[in-house]
Amino acid sequence: MNFPALLDTSPIQVMISLNYFRVPVIVVLLAAPAIADESATAVSIDVSELKFLAGSWEGHLEYLDYGDGKTRIRLPTTVQYEPGKDSIKYVTTFTEPNGSKVKDKGSIRPARDKTKLIFDGARHQVLSKKFDPSDESYQIVLERTGKDNKKPATFTTTILRRKSTLQITKAVKYEG
């Protein structure tokens, strides 16, 4: 399996990190490298390869506050992933700092050509996937372009499961 080259190892802004645990585990995320390789061959994915997400997860949603660009907000979060025929459906619930609960529903599914995943309502190119049942680790790296805080940006989403820990990290790199 070919993995994209790491082009930039400097820290980039981590916007969202979802850490879900089935057992008590501490995960610390300091930074993520930018991942890109325009010459890479297309990586295909099938819905059956997403079943590792199935189950109920508890943890935290963490993001950088746009107001000051420094404060990290950490919200208690639960998510339920349920495999279906063509997608993995999810329900995410998190508690805002003021105590109100927010519920979000969605799905993750391969696009028709199976080289993209529809996730959070956007089409993401599948950059790499690695499944190693022997150590219970599964990793999928996705990339898309769009706007963040009204600026053009590239988003790299890494979905990583190691045994009873699930971490979904969305990194943002602004253009220019």
C-alpha cells in the first residue's frame, strides 16, 4: 500500500479533535503534519471497510475558538455509529459550555467511484487507508478543499481507531 509523502512536518492548526473512548484512555494531540501527494494513485474504499466505527463512543470534542485564536474549547461528547447497507449512520451529542445539549445526525458513505467519502456533508478524497486487525488499528486519511473562517483552506481528516480508542482529527491548513 502506498502512503502519501509527508511534505510539511511543521505544526498546523488543529481545529477539531474528537476523542471517543470505550475504556478510560488519555490521548494528547499536539499537532498533525500536512499530508499531500498529487501523484498518488487513487485509493478506493467500500462501506464494509468503515465498520470499525460501529458502536457507542464517549469522549470530547475539542476545537480552537475563532474569537481569540488561542483558546481550546473542550466539550463532553457521545457518538453512536451504526453500519447500514450503503453507509455508516451516526448521531453525535455534545454539551455546550452553557450546559445546552446539541445533537447532530449524519452519515459516512463512499461516493460512487469509491475514491471519495461523503462525510460531514462534504466529499473527501481518500488519501490512504490502513487496516491491521492484528493490533486492532484502523486508519483512514481524507482530504478536501473549502473555506474555513471565510478563508480558502485544505482540510485533512484522520480517522484512527486503536483497540478501544477512536480519534477523529480535522486539521486545517490555510492557502497562501
